[in-house]
Amino acid sequence: MFFKNRHVSVIVTLFLVFILVFTPALETLAGTHVSGEPDRLAGQNRYETAVEISKAGWPDGAETVILATGERFPDALAGTTLAYKYDAPILLTRGKELTDVTKKEIQRLKAKKVIILGGESAVSKQVENALKNIQLEVERIYGNTRYETAVKIAERLGYDKETVIIASGQNFPDALAVAPYAAKEGIPILLTQRDKLPTETKEPLKGVRQTYVIGGTQAVGEEVFVELPNAKRIFGQNRYETAVKIIEEFGLDTSKSFVATGEDFADALTGAALAAKEGSPILLVAKERVPEHVQPLLETIREAIILGGPGAVGQKVAEQLRPDHTLPPKDDPDGELLYGHFIDVGQGDATLLQGPDFTVLIDAGRHDRNDVVPYLQSVGVESIDLLVLTHPHADHIGQADKVLNTFEVTEVWMSGDEHTSLTFERVIDAIAESGANYNEPRAGEVYEIGSLTIEVVNPDELTGDFHEGSISLRAIYGDIKFLFTGDAEAQTEKAMIERGHDLKAHIFQAGHHGSSTSNTQEFLEAVQPEIIIYSAGKDNPYGHPHKEVVQRILDMGIALYGTDVHGTVIVETDGKTYEINTEVGGEIEIPVECIDINSASFEELQQIVHIGPERAQQIIELRPFYSLDDLLRVDGIGPSRLQDIKDQGLACVHPPEEDETN
């Protein structure tokens, strides 16, 4: 059994010191550092930061401006080469309206022409008209896909087919890290999917003599690599090391370097145009840490320019970029790091905490998939100290029997709630056969597993409701804290607060897959997370994560990641700072609001085409529905009307949680 202390009171006092340094806008990038600190080009948001970059690089104006949406990255990934060709800054706008600060900067530049990157779904017609209304010539470069848009940019560049750079169109870091070099050399950047070379990209590759592939096989798979002419891969273990490998491959001068966060695209995108103009590379860093692979380059930097405010590149990183700063001892990746793997298991949950002296698995995925054991094997798991099964629903315990049959598991935790499903019975049998210790933890208990501390914050007692009984715990590694609440819902979140538990955590796994039944404003304020990660399947029938939860999280300024968008999300921490790495790139957008036929009111249902009062009442009486196709049960709705309903795009189905019995 693990060491358990039922009476430990952990009091953590965090002193946050905010130092706001106000300096005049830079007239030139050649100025000296103030008190040894690196220069920082930053505004209050990505739009203002883009303007500050423009002011620094183009103080006397520019005839042409490149304009892209600040809401997502794909259309602008290849745009740096075009910006360099026209000696143009890259500015950002909201998709539906021309951002005021951007408009003012275009006027300050005395620009005559704006080139919009992307179609009207990225930068709307309203924005285009607003530009024309201030007497600007407007051109739009776009294709039907991000891949075609990159080809259109390459065609405008007028390249000689000597060399092409290939990067992932599904993530931003690799393309942006190589962009300053590509722009300076006039080399186009074309985009690809991971496992398939898009048709749009194949044609312009004909006759190309050399291709450089940026990123490892998780970014550009071998299936694509072998199709490319005379391909050479430039990659590292992660996005940060890949940026370093680019510098090493092309022999770039790092004496003056631009530094941007590797966790978001906007600052690196707009800064890449300036970096190309200055003939300098871009280094990618985590918010509060210079990654290990980047640290050796710091000795070569005489002048560092940070892109973005402290919310993007923190003060700790700024201090490490000072010429006189001594780097801390290098972390031992085999001895001191914790890796938190939020595994993409579709519409289910499985999270691995893998540390120097512990291995903890929280939940084990869905019963109808087989992806947990292969993933654990792929990251070197040989045994498991603790398997936590938060509650007995099949999307959380589904593959626990396979885990127990494959690995030596020291101890298993369950809530004590019992299910009648065959999946639950298989898991219980596997626990018994494994010989693992068994425990039903309760709120207030504290456990030590190697260098990991686990504080149990739920359940206090069982009520028979599986969600209320979800095991919820805070995992503490050094100064970094994680919070997991399973499928605990609003009333249980409230109970945790009222019992006085310390819930504060840097990383919070959203409750119930990001459902609106959980993740209340009050609870998020108690947790005060910097990062929220939810686990949900792409296009899942429950609509997870729900719109109001996504909106709430983004309004609170919390960084949000999801397995449906980013694939497996890995948090790497040394106990002091942390980095976030994702399997694929993407931007989480607020879900489109729809009318759920399982919960909509009588009046709301009648907004759906072909649904009048009589059919609305019948829908209410026939609930629940498990798909829109179930509407064929309603009198007067046949295949033709059903197709009209689907085409309208207003109706949706969030089916009830099923009591799986397999």
C-alpha cells in the first residue's frame, strides 16, 4: 500500500510579484537593452502585438500590407515569404470586422495595397469592404483549402522550382520556425497532411529538385516523405528542438534572434516577417521556461527580441535571455521530469502521469476501443504503481481489464459504486486475478507515491449517483499541481468547495469531457487554472465540449486544449515550470449553437424547418432521440424532409448518457 496520511494539512502560499515595465515604443531594433533586459514587442493582445511589430520594423511606412485572420493559423502559414517579397508587415484582424487598431496602423503606414490571405470564411467580405472604404487596393489570395492557399502564395512568389519546403498544414510551429529563412531565400512553403500528400500540393512539386521536410513523423508521416523529390527531413524531439535544428541545418546567425511562444501561432506569424527583414531566426520557447534544447543557443545571442507580452513569453524566460544570465543546471529528462499524457481515446478518458519514481494511470478509455495499452507501451510503460478508475462508466473503465492483464499494477482505486454492466464485471474479475491491492479513497486523504503527492477531494461519501461519486484528486509534483474530477457535476463541484479543499491547480482536466453539467464559474474560480484540457471525441453525439463551457473558459483567459482538436496533449514539467506539447495543431472554436431535440422547449423546436406545434409536441413525447435520423419516427417526416432539416443545420442531438451493458 502507498503511504497514506489522513491528517496531513497541506498549506501552500503562492507569492505572485508582478513587475510592469513601461518603455517607449521602439523607434528601431538596434537600440541598447534597458538594464540588460531583452527588447519586447508587445501589445495587450495579438492584434496590438502585430501593430507593435509593424511599428518597429516599418517606422517609415510600407506600400503593401499582408492581412490575415488572428483567429486561426492555416491560411497565413506560408505568408511570410510573400511579406518579405513586398517588404510588407503582417497584420491581423478579426474575421468578421476590421480590427480598429489594425486599421489605424494601416493608415499610419500610408499603405496603398492590402493583400488578404484566405477566403471569406477566414477574412470576411465586410473586412474587405472596410479596407476599400479607406481607398485601399485590396487583393485576396486564397484557395479552397489551406493547401491550395499555400500553392497560390507560392505561385505569386514566382519560385524557380529549385527548392521547396514542406511543413504540416495541421500545426503551426514548424512552418513558422522555418519561415524567416524561407522568405530570405525566396523558397516557398507548401503544406501537407500528416499521412497524405494533398492533391493541391502534388502538382507544384513536379520538377522540384530538393525538398526540405520540417518536423518529425508526427508532423509529416513517412507515407508523405517518400513521395517527395529528393527529400531531407529536419526535425527534433519537439517543436522547440525542431526550430533549433533549422538553425543548425542552414547555418543561421543567432547573434540577433527573435523569441516567440511555441504554444500559439499569432506572435510568431507576425514576427516572422520582421525576422526575415532583419535576417534573423525565430526561437520558440515555453511560457515560463527556455526548453532544454534551446538553452545552448543562448550563449550565442547578443540581442534578443521577444515577441508578445508576459502572458505569451514570461518574465522568467526574459531573464534567461539576458546576456549576463547564468542558466540553471540542465534537467535530467530521465530523472526529474513528469510527463502528463492526456491520451486521445475518443469520447472517453485516460491520463498517464509518468514520473521519475512513479507511474499513475487515471481512467482507461472506452470499452469499444483498443488504444490505451498500445499507447502505454509506446511511451515505455512497463508497470503501473496506481490505476485510478474514477467511476464505473464504460468510457472511463473500458480498457482497464486489458491494462491489468498486460502490466503489473500495484494498486487499483475505485469509488465503491457498482455497475451491472459486463464491462464492470470484466474489470472486477481482472483486478481479482491481478493480485493488485484495492482501495476506495475518500476526500481528505493524502497519499505519497514516490515524489508525487495525491490529495483526494472527492467523494466524501457515496450516494449511488456514479457522477457524484467520481474520484477527484489533486496531483502535486514540486510546485506544479494537476486537478482531475472525472465526471463530477455542478453539485459535486460545489460540495468540494464547501468542504474547504484546496483546489488550486495549474492544469485542470475539464470535468465530464467539458460538459455544461460541470465546470461552473464558481468552480473554475476556485481552481484558478492556467491550462484546461478536456478529453472528447471528434463530432461526438453529446456535443462535448459544450458551447457555454468553452465560452466561459476563453472569457476567463484560460488556455484551452482538447483531444478532439489537438490529439494527445502532453504536459512536461520539472516541478517548477511546464511545457505543453500537442500531437496535432488546431484552434478550439466556440461550437455553433444548435437546437438539441432532446432538451429544446416546445417553442424552440418550432424554429426547425418542417416542425410545427403538432410535431414539436410529438418530438417531446418521443424523447430520447439518439440521432437526427430518429426523427423519421415523427409523423410526416420522411427522408426528404429529414434531409431539409439536416441541410438547415439548426437541429442537433445530444443523446442521454447510456448505461452501457456490454
